[in-house]
Amino acid sequence: METQSCILTRRSIRKFTDTPVSHETLEKIIAAAAYAPSWKNTQISRYIAIENPDMLHEICETYAPFNARIISGCKTLIAQTFVKNRSGFERDGSYTTDREGGWQYYDCGIAAQTFCLAAHDLGVGSVIMGVFDRQALEKYLGIPEDQELMALIAIGYPEGDALAPKRKDAGTLLCYR
């Protein structure tokens, strides 16, 4: 798929078919997401693929009820984590800029979007979710101490077509000085 086409046709998918995403396809998506730019090439994003139906049910019920409808409809939920204290930091642990540790969130956003575009290119739908009990879900998933849970990404094959929402034009988004 051409880059512009991929960007312009990717949608947040909230309803999926019952066909699971193969491990081979998921590994291709992750391999492409690894090419997302990151602070000093730190590549801090990590991914946990949750396929166990009991775990998906528990996440819906206990940790992410706001997104339960979406999560209960997918066969695979990706928990995106990041290695803490690398993006935006010097080797001695000090901050490089006044944004302090905020760069880690920026890098995760770039990686998540690259993940979603790579998925779309392979016919896999996705939606990035941020409403969940982060600290409790980190414990439930056994996230290592040196990592933090950033986002949940539901993936699967889209059920039906998602319509494009209205977008702001370049004149609204861009100014020149």
C-alpha cells in the first residue's frame, strides 16, 4: 500500500470479526513498528499480546470497563509498555530538556501510530485506548518495574467499513511566520 493511501484510509476500528490475527502477522507488525523513530534510537516500546479469553474478560471487567465493548470483541489485545528513564534522559539519569521524562510518551505515541499503520497495511484493524486502571493492570499483567504501561491496542480484522470523520483543513492546522 502506498504511504499516503495507508495514512488516509487507516481508521480506528472498534468491531472485529472472529478471525484471530496470526502470530506471523503480528510479528510483521511489531517488526515494522520497531522502525518508529525514538529519542536517540532508544526504542523503548515493548508489546504484550494478550490472547487468553479469560484474561481478556478480566481486563474488561476489572481494569478497563470503559472499553469493555471493544476489548470483548477482539481476539488479541496489545499492551504497549515502555522502558522507563531512557527517552529524554542523559546517561547519568538527568533530563536532557525541560520536557523531562515526557519524551517517553511522545516516543510511545510514534510507535503506536507506526504499529497501527503497519497493521492497516496488512489488513488488520486497530484502535489505541488509554482509559484503564494503569497501576492495577500493570500488576495483573506482571509488567517489570523498569517498564510502564502506556496504552492498550485492540487488533483484529475489521467487521464492516469505518467511515472517515471530518478533518480540519491545512489552513486551520498550519500557520507561517
